[in-house]
Amino acid sequence: MENQFENRIDLTDLVKKTQEVKNEIGTVIVGHQQMIDLLLMALLADGHVLIEGVPGVAKTLTARLLAKTIDVSFKRIQFTPDLMPGDIIGTSVFNNKTTSFEFKKGPLFANIVLTDEINRSPAKTQSALFEAMEEKQITVDGFTHLLEEPFMVLATQNPIEHEGTYRLPEAQLDRFLFKINVSYPSLEDESAMLLNFHNNQNKLDLSKIKTVLNKTTLAELKAITGKIIVESHLINYIAQIVNATRKNPALYLGASPRASIAILATAKACACLQNRDFVTPEDIKYVCFPVLRHRVMLTPEKEMEGINIDTVIQQIIDKVEVPR
């Protein structure tokens, strides 16, 4: 919908570029608009994303398509129980010619890294990824290697299968900006997907996906996103919501201050995608679910009752007074 006001910050290029990314992904993916929007918000807010859903709902494909629309390096790592830290960060190899050790970079040295089934790897490997996600650097043999900007981890996991998986520790979950839950497509979307697949002779041709953004343009869009106007009463509103998670009797673990920062940053990105240069309470409410659902923990009693975490988040939002 067109805005009925004039923006104080020029968002024309940002809106145009993000829509072009959506269009390119839409040539292959049918539906999943919310997942695509949230991935774009995370990209603008410079954060990592955990994507959870049953196999076959295009989690990996969507992440690959997003990476293809950006002119940056991309690597995919299939996490397995025998994956070791050296397999993702790299290792030092002895060079006979120079009679010295040389560091061979692993697949984590890329701008966008897709880690498939992240919960299948042991704690050692997850901790290696942990440093890269938080510090944007990798330490090997006492030497620190800085990762090139942008650096974004897109991780997928299956919520159903638990055999051979390792639960991600809360400290690592907190480093993900969003947790996106991907559900089955609607009947109409699945029919359209099948028709699209049939018309393409049972093939997915990703080579036709056009590059929309480069590193410079992406950095400019991130800078614009950071300038979005947020009134002081809305900043207080965010703090009240996060604080309420720490007092809710249904929750064993409340959200950290990092969650407050994540809500603020992603609410700005949410406003941008709607061609608005200011944040509204609706933007804040919208991003609360993907920001909070992996950062808070239900009490054992509520888990046994089968309470959905999003239901508790909704209850918290409903109880906090919306600023006028």
C-alpha cells in the first residue's frame, strides 16, 4: 500500500532493491512470503537466522536463492555428527617447499554461509561456529582471522527428528537474530509450485536467478536502515516487552538485553520494507515472535501441557500497554 506521507529518509532505492530480490526468489519459490520478508529484514539488520521446519519445505532452497541475488561468496556446509571444527574453519597444512605451516581456509570463510541441519554437529563444531557468529572472526593455532563483511549464517534444523542431533545451547541460540518457523505450503501454493515444476520439465534452474545486490549496495542499504526514526516511547515499549518475559510465570528463562537490541534493529528493517522511515508499534509486535521464540524457555510444567511458545509471546504482547 502506498504511503500517504513523505518520508524524511529516502527509501526509494532500498524498497526497489528488496522488491527485486523478492521477485527473483519468487521465480522459483511459491509462497513463503513471511520467511522471505524475515530473511530480508535479517540481512538489513546484519544478523544470523535459524530456519526450522520439516524436510522438503524449501528452507535450504530459499537460503540459496537469497545468496544468489547478492554478489558475494556463498558456501553450504552439511552438518553431520562426525563434522569437526577443522572441517568448517580450516586447518594448518605443512608446505614442503617452504618448510612451514600454511593455513587453508575452510568454508566458514564466506559472506553467506548456509549450515544445513546445524543441530547434527557436536558441541566442539558448534562452538567453532559460535565464535564466527559473535565476533566475526576465527582463531586457529593462536592466530585470529577476521571474516570479511558481510557475514551471515543461515542455519536450518528439523524440529521433528531428534535421533543423532545435539540441542543448540542457549548462548548460541541467542546469537541468532531470528528463528523462522516454516510450515507446510497452502493447497493453492503447493498446486502453483507443482505447475511451475511441471512447466520447467521437472528441473530447478537456479542459473536464471539474477544478481540484485553487491557488497557496496548492501552496506548502503544497511546504513539507511540504521537511520530509521524510533520515538523514545517506542524504545521504552520494546524494553517493557522484553522485561515482561523475565517475569512471566510460564517462562523458565526470559530474554536477554540482546533480544531488545534485536527487536529494535529488526523493527527498523520491517519499517523499511514497508517504505516507512519510522517504526510503529505494529513493526515491534511483528518482529517480537521471530526474535523471542528461541531466546525464552517454557517451564517444564508448561512444556508438558503442550503450550506453544508463540502463544506465550502473544500473551505478553497483549498485556503490555501500547504507547500512543
